[in-house]
Amino acid sequence: MSVAVACGKCGKTIAVMKMLKPLKDVMRQYDGKCPSCGFALSSAEFTLDVEKG
């Protein structure tokens, strides 16, 4: 199973993880902003969508 982290504004996939890690670690790689649209990412405001694959 893998987990995709996507921007809440533009929907662009920011990271795909095979093992869960803290969202802060993912955000740190991109200075807390979406690399596509520059939207400020927040670990406090997120949703989790689960798809059976």
C-alpha cells in the first residue's frame, strides 16, 4: 500500500510514500509550500482519502 500526499489547492501530488512518515517531514522538503502552485501546506489541516487498490 502506498500513500500519496497532494496539494489541497491544485491537487498536484507532492509525495508518494510506501511507508508512512510525519507530514512535517514531507513539508520540510518543500519549505512548507506546494512546489507546483506555492500554496502554504499545513500539517494541521489535511484530509485522508483511502482507495482500495
